[in-house]
Amino acid sequence: MTITLSHFSSAILFSIFASVVFGITQRNTPRDMVRYGLYCFAMFVGGVIVAGWVMWLIRR
Amino acid sequence: MPNPSPTKTKPPDLVDAAPVSTMSVVAPAVAWLIPGAGHLIQKRWGRGILLMVSIVAMFLLGLAMQGRVYKPNGGDILDILGFVGDIGAGGLYIVTRAMDWGHGAISHATADYGTKFLIVAGLLNFITVADAYHIAIGKKP
């Protein structure tokens, strides 16, 4: 089976899985785990979008 | 009160040392072999299942994207680092090598993403192993 994902969908999936692991392993209480997981996810996706715009500006 | 004799005092580096228990050895080993299982054997059901699903899904997606699995004798320093990442996935890596999967396909543009998924799945499992150990020694609830 071969899956072909776009760069963006790959980055979103990467962000989801990494955020789940970071949230669970880096905090002690369930509430903090959820909050930190969401924070990591936002940083991942935000970083992807910012990096995309930076590359767009460099290319111009 | 007089001070206790010097022979009964511990060196400073051993005062807070974690006690070695069976679980503190078994949990990291199981966690490495089966992602998330180190939490499951310590009855952290929710965390264990979430970690297992995340790491296994990431590894399988990497394989499905035609990612490359590194071998131990890569020779190149980057290949060795890739192997260190891949080996973190434990049983998943062993099964993949035994089945001779993960050759990578340079004809697919997404194969490189798959290679990174495989490496990061292993690295995330290293974090999971450390977390299972911290739970076993009581450092984390």
C-alpha cells in the first residue's frame, strides 16, 4: 500500500502525533497534558505557515 | 543530639537516587519493544493507548509513504544517525527489517517525508521510554 500525501497534510499529521506524545510525556496532570499538547500543535502548524510565507517572500 | 557516625551517611550523589525495582527495569524495556506498552503495564491505560496509536500510526504512515529504513552498517554519519532514530521504534523496527520492508523509493517525492516519519516515530518512542521509567520510579504520577 502506498500513500501519497501533500507536504501540508504530512506536516499536519506529523504535528498531531508529535503533539500527543509531547503533551503526555512532558506534563503531569491530564489538564496540563491537553493544554501543552494543543500548544505544541499550534506551534507546529503556526511554524509551518510562517515558514511558508517566509519562503514565499524570499522567492519574490 | 550527637551526630550519627560518618559511616552511616550517604554520599550526596546517592541521597536522592531512585530505588531500583523490577518495574523500573521492565517498564522501559517493554516501552521500547512495544510503543505505549510501558504505560499500559503500569495501568496508565489512556496514556498508553494514545502513545501507542500515535507512534505506531506515524511509523506505519512512514512505511506507506515509501520511507527508507536505515540499516546498522550504513557507513555514512547521517545513515548512522538515521539508524539511531529508527531503532527507537523497537519491535516495529525489528519486524520491518525481518519482513524486508522500508527500502525507500526515490521515484516518490513523498518518500523523503516517509523516511522522516520513521525516524521521528523512533525518537518519540525514546521519550516514551523515559516517561515510562519516570512513572516506574514514582517521579511522575
